[in-house]
Amino acid sequence: MVKYRVCPMGSSSSSRLFGTLAQSLNSAPLAQSDPYLEESPDPDLDQNLAEVDPDQLLRECEEALQGRPARPHRDLVYPRGMAPYHHNHNPSIRVMQWNILAQALGEGKDGFIRCPLDALNWHERKYLILEEILTYRPDILCLQEVDHYYDTFQPIMASLGYHGSFLPKPWSPCLDVEQNNGPDGCALFYRRSRFSLQATAHLRLSAMMLPTNQVAIVQTLNCRMTGRWLCVAVTHLKARSGWERLRSAQGADLLQNLRSITSRGGSQTEAMGAVPLVVCGDFNAEPSEDVYRRFSSSPLGLNSAYKLLSSDGQTEPAYTTWKIRPSGESCSTLDYIWYTHDALSVESLLDIPTEEQIGPDRLPSYHYPSDHLSLLCDVSFREEPHRLM
């Protein structure tokens, strides 16, 4: 069995060089509590953490990665040729979705036969992940396959001004890997200066009334700049072919929960209806699957943001993940950012790297830390009719 090497960030070999990063990790991480208890509204417990300079941390990441090729350059694209438009009273909200590849799975189970094992070592791969996040600096960050939450992402993101929530899978495959770092799961971060937390739901998704191994985090936020409310969800549905019906049932359960949460919140907060919604996730489903159709035809009025990259505005990207395993090459569209199209407008999206940029060995690689590409879009609230009167 391949050994899983835990290389804690801020260790003695790196703390001298990467002082900002070490400072972040010296902060005490959150205690691990019952993952299925709903969190109370934001206690601002992490407000007293010393915030680090994101520019300095980005420079330290770049210095740590000097021996690696640069990540693929990606541009922000404006749908239908729209020029950027800045609203002082209604600034856009940057949302990032990313399956970052659990460290235990990357090294111990997933079998990326064209990726050198050294490219997956945590000591450097963590910097590639952080570099991507720091380059784009989302207001909301939704992650899957997080198995270094408490020792890495929670303290670092807290020191960068984010509040985080984590929900592990009940039976994480990471636990089958020797020297694992605990279970993987979903994580949701929001920028504290931009949002206040109103409510959190930790969901274990069901299928045909039976609990499954997949989870979702749903948070209702209040935007400090506009006073508007936003519901954000992150999930990771069941993987692999042959499980299409289970994914469809999980999607139906999540949609039912979201409808209840947004309508309940809406009756208290939004005079003209339900709270706008953003749903990020690795759905493990191509657009041809039933779970995709469930979301696109839901009464919640959801649209997939990345369709807007296409010329007709109706076609998903050709891929969001591209990997080579012993079973063969897999190039698929599995990751999505859904949004309430009547309440939110997509202003820009991060484009998808070309095949040439990805390279012949596909993902992950020395220049990209995961087998899934990050997705990112800037959204803004549409003006409500009663606010225009």
C-alpha cells in the first residue's frame, strides 16, 4: 500500500521561510464538534484572530513553488460580450467552487498513473491550492474532498478573514488509507467583512428514505453591503457510473431541503419571496444525467452559471475534470455552480484551461493540484421590483 505522508504546514523546515503561513497555523484550530448539529448564528469567535496579509501569503506560496511550472493562466470572461460594470451600491460577489482532491485519496487510492507521486506531496501541493484561492480571493469558497480542514484550511482561512464550516462524510474512503489525516468532507467559507451568518444546516443526504454517505452544508447569509440575504450550499454527490439513480435521489433530497430553507428564510427576510440561492458542488454527473435535469427544472429557478461561457448560453463546458487512471482516460463535466437566475445575475466567469494548458498527462500534475478544475463566477443581486418603486 502506498504510504500517506502527512507533512504539516508550518513545520520546522518551512516556518522560518514562510513566516506568514506559520503564523496562521500557530492559531488554535476550531474544536471538532458533532458535525450534524446545526451551528448557531455567527458567534464571531474568529474575529480576534490576527489577520495576515493575503499578498504576503501569496508571495510565500509563489516562493515555495519556484521549482514547479506555473499554474495555467485563466482569464475572466464576460458573458455575451458584456463589459465589466461596477455597482458601488451592489458590488458583485465572487464565488469559487472546487474539489481540491483529498490528500489521502490522491496519494493512496485514486491511481493517477500519469501523475508522479512527488507532484502530490502535501508539503508543496498545499501551496498550489492556496495559491489558486489567493489569486482569485473569493467572497464565498465551496470545497469538496477536504481532509486537512482543522490543521490547515480552517486556521489559514480564518487568518485571512473567513468564517468556515466543515462536514465530513460519515464513512470517508480516506480512512482506508494508512496514515490518513482523518475523513474528507465539504467545507464552506465566507468572508466575514462581507457577510454575517444567519443560519447553518448540516445535511446528510438521503435516498429513498435511507441515509447515504454524502453530505451538504447550507448557510443563510446576510450581505453587509446591500442588506440582502443569500443562501449558499455546497455538496459532493455519489461518484462512479452505475449510481445514477442514487445521485438523482440525493439531488432530490437536497432540493427539497433547499426549498424548505429558502422559503422559511424568505418569509422572515425577503418581502417579495424566497432567499436567492447559490449551489456549488461536484455532482459526479454529466449534464445528461437525471440529477442535472432535476436541478435545471427545479421550482427554485436555478441556472448553471458555466453554461454562459458557451456561444448559445445553453451548453456546459466540455470538461471540468480530466484524469488518467488504470481504467483509462476520463474527460468529464461534473462540477457546477447553480444560481437563482431571477434574483442573481452572473457578471463574469473564470474560463476553462485548454487541452494544451492542461498537458498530455492531464490532472493532477506538477502545475495543478487537483483532478478537478476550480470554477469561479462573479454574481450580483438583481434589483427587486419593490426596490425600484
